[in-house]
Amino acid sequence: MTKPTKTRLPSLNILRVFECAARHLSFKQAAKELFISPPAVSHQIRALEKQLNTKLFERLNRGLKLNQEGEIYYRKVSAAITRLDQATQELVLKKEKPIFVINSLPLIASLLIVPNIHLFQEAQPEYRIQIDSQSSQVDFDDETLDVVIRHRVGDDPNLVYIPLFNVAVTPFCSPSYFTDNPEIDPKTLDGARLIKLSVDKPCWPHWCNTFDMSLKPKDELFLSSFRAAIDAVKSGVGIAMGYRPPINEMLVSGEVIAPFPEKAVSYGTACLVYRKRDKDRAIVKEFEQWLVSITKNNWPELGDS
């Protein structure tokens, strides 16, 4: 069986002329945009049609019109040129602007960093900012990584640990949860639906063991993010374990309540971590100062605001 002859791909330059002419439906406007003469545009289009052995335009008395083949070809060529332009711009931008990578616990990323990162980015226009949200331990052998925000202070001699805030945990629920579910015992939480994070399973046992609480829940709901847990709590779905200070503002405003306000147990110290060799690096020091500042302003201890 004879294979069909493969048509030689038209040059990118001639495809750009076609895309421009098809977009404007005018050789004159295309010539103006491309800084060439209208006859040059017409010549390129005729050459393209000859190479493809297909008419693409209908020449009208007062302009141009794409025929069916031209419409289909234009959509595909336009999309391809757009992708090529984007790839080129991304490559140029990557060379021109270094990237600053922040790896953070999802809770801190979604509730603290993302809502405020535009302020830091505006002060660092020479950098592109990338935020990676990750619960698992990270490896500083990854040279693409700049700073990390973690749950506990470590002891690696090659790393710098900057404490941000002490973490405490206590259950929280909607203000009407017990009123809406009178069968639940508010002193023991028996019969309640417990909302648990799949990425932090030790949290509830840690709290229960500390206060010798033996819970008999109705059922359990596992969620993958604390943001989802907050939404579930506010909707009256159940009781979740809350991290303070992130939930302090919601407690003060009355959006949520802590059924056991006196039973909050320490759960580590959130910290900023970076390589010791980067301690004098300007962008790292500026991020440290910015992060400490927004943490203090957004997540004060109860009674400090």
C-alpha cells in the first residue's frame, strides 16, 4: 500500500501572516500589524494556499472571508501560535526572573500565606513566587527549594529554625451544634460526628490522651484539608480539632466555639526553616521578616489583639 505523501510544514513566518490576515479579515490591517506591505501579505497567502493546494479565503469586493477549510485551519494555527508564544514568554521570564519557592504546611499556606503573599511579591518584583502546599517532610537536598514552613522545630545543624508561633489544639464546632443535635452530650461528645484530618491522624488521640477523654462518637468524617474542616464545622456537620492560633479570630468573632476552652494542649511550634548557608541571602531574610510580621498581625494569641 502506498503511503500518502507528507506535506512540508509551512514556515512559521507564513503561518503568522495567515493568522494575522484571518484574524483581521484584511490584508491591509494584517500588513499594518506586521509592518509589511499589503501586496507582501497577499503574496504570502497565495504561496500558502499553493503549498497546501487549498483555498483558504474568499476574496470579496470589500474584504475577505474565510471559507470552511480556512476557518478550521485558522482555529488550529491560532491555537498553535498562542502556545508557542506562551512557551517562549515562559522561557524568557524564567531566564529573566529567578523563582523563590516556599514549601508550607497546607493550613498555613491557605489561611496565612496565600491571602497575604501579594504584599511580599509586590516588594520583590524581581522574583517569581511559587508556593507548594505539602504536609509530608521535605528534603533540603532539593536545590529548587528555598524556604519551608513546618510544624515543629528540628535540630539539623545545617538548617536555621525560626519559631513563628506555638501551636495548641482544642475541639471546635458551630455555635448551634449542640442545640441542633440535642442527643449529643456536650461534656463527653458522645454521639457527635468527629471531623478528622487524614493528614494529621495523631491530633485527636493526642488531645484525648492528655485530658483522659474516652470518646464515643456517632461516626467520623475524614477530610484532607483543614480549610475543608473549617467549612464542615461552620455548616454544622460535626466537631473538628482546631489549631490555635489559626482559629483564634473565629473564636473571638463567635463564628465557632470551643466546647472545652480550658482544654487546649500544646502541639508543637510552627517554624520557618531554611539552609544555614542562606542566612545572609537578602530574599530569605526579607521573607523571614515579612512572615514573622504577618503572623504576629494575623494570628495573635487570644487576648493580644
